[in-house]
Amino acid sequence: MMYSTALVTGANGFLGRALVDRLHAAGCSVTALVRRATDIGNVARTVHADLRDEEAVRSAVAGVRAEVVFHLAAAGVAADNRDPSVMFATNASATGLLVDACASGGARGFVYAGSCAEYAAAGTERPITEDHPLTRDNVYGASKIAGGIWGTALARQSDLTFCWLRLFGAYGPGEAPHRLIPYVAQRLARNEPVDLTSGMQVRDLTFVDDVAESLMLAGGLAVRGEEGPFNVCSGHGSEIRAVAWRVADLMGKPRELLRFGARPYRPDEPLRLVGDPSRFRQPTAFVPRVTLEDGIRATLRSMGYAQ
């Protein structure tokens, strides 16, 4: 790797834990920045701050000498918990604050975990490139766009590169219970009906270990001065209905428990989100290694449901 020290926000989260483990295995010394005291393995140090608190952030970062910062913490990831003021304060304003504080501390690169929710709905089946129009409807996506633009502008005022990733469909062990695979699996394990939309959405799904690998590679890009934005994805779409069917099959549960159409689509929910991975693949040679079949199995196994 081109760096040996890193700061990770959201280190106790779904992506954060996977990234910390990968960085540690590669010999990188990791400092975790989290809001509350928590037990995080494989870190050299833990510091605490609410990212919306400028004084607390500057104090927490002041003694940290990290070459690369991985900013994974965000508000509004869950669709039922999207307070606009909280999302803007956390995803936009706090990103700028963190950039400024870390630049003052001598960081060389800043990796920003953006989202495919930043894109407007696609009108064709062609994979979405980084030049695709951005959303004006999805408030979570808009807050991530604001954070990316604000962070880039502030980073350019200092000797810090802001590398912007747009992550597509991260899934795997440790996902929140409301996410598709854990939700379906938990209901099926109790032999309860699973209320779903019609399931016609097509998503580009990426296993959490592959996402962690992409983040590490982005750290190298940031050190080399490459900003992006970059799509992190496979370039292949999977229908949500088929994913739910596969969960049921692997658990040995009847597909009849899956009640497609019992829930409406969200007003801001695009039917197709499949990315073009070419721009990120060119400088990194990144290709997701875990197939969807193996990823679903690993997720169910981590929950104790795989046969």
C-alpha cells in the first residue's frame, strides 16, 4: 500500500468494520473515529466525536497523524430515518469540517463514501456512468452530493485529495436488520410472511468484503492525487425478486411466504440502478470477487440460517 496510517469514521458500522479488518490485515495502523465509546477490534486507537460538533471533531483529530482518511459515517442510510436537517448537517456540513480538520493534521488523501442514490433515475438499461445526471428528488442522495461537492472544494484549498466513491448495493454479514437479505431471512426463519414490493427493482449488488477492498484501493488513488468520482460496482444487475427467491431456496423455505406487492415502492425509488465500473477499474484493476450466490450464502451463514 501507499500509506501506513489511516483514520476511519463510522468504524463501528457495517462497512467500517470490514474496512478496519482489511486495513489491519494489510499492516495499516488504524484510528477509529466514532460518536460513542464502543469495542472495535483491530484498531490502534479510538477517538470520539459527534461529527456535527466542530470543537469535538477538531479536538479528536488534533493528535491523529493519518495519511489517509476514510469517511464512511453518514445519516439517512435507512429510508425510514431521513430527517433532512440531520442529513445535511451530517453528510454535507460535517464532511467539510472533517476535511478541514484532517488537512490541518497533515492527511494526504480523503476517501469519501458516496452512494448510487446520488444518481437520477436511469431512463434506459445502459449502466450508469459517473457523468449521469444527479438526483433532484432523493433527499439522502442530494445530501451526499452536497457533501461530495463541499468536501472537494475545501480539499482543493489544501494539499489534500478528496477521492469520491459512489458505492452500489453493498450487502453482506453485519448488515442492518431492515436491509433486504436480513429482513427476508429473519421472517422466513420464523415461517412468517414477508411483505415486499413487487420486487422488479434491479440493483447492482456488491459484497461487503469487495467494497472494503475498493475503499483501500481508493486510498491509494487519493494519495496519488486522483479525485473521481468513481463508481464502485460490478456492472451487472440483479432483480430484487430473484434475490428474495434465492434466500428462500437456500433456507429451504417455501417461496409462497414471499408476498410480492404487499408494499408500495417508495416515491423516490428508482427501478434500475446498475453502474458502469470502467472508470474505477482502469487505475485499480478492481473487479468484485464474490459472486451474488456466494455472498448470499455467506450472509445467511453469518446469521445462522444457511443449510
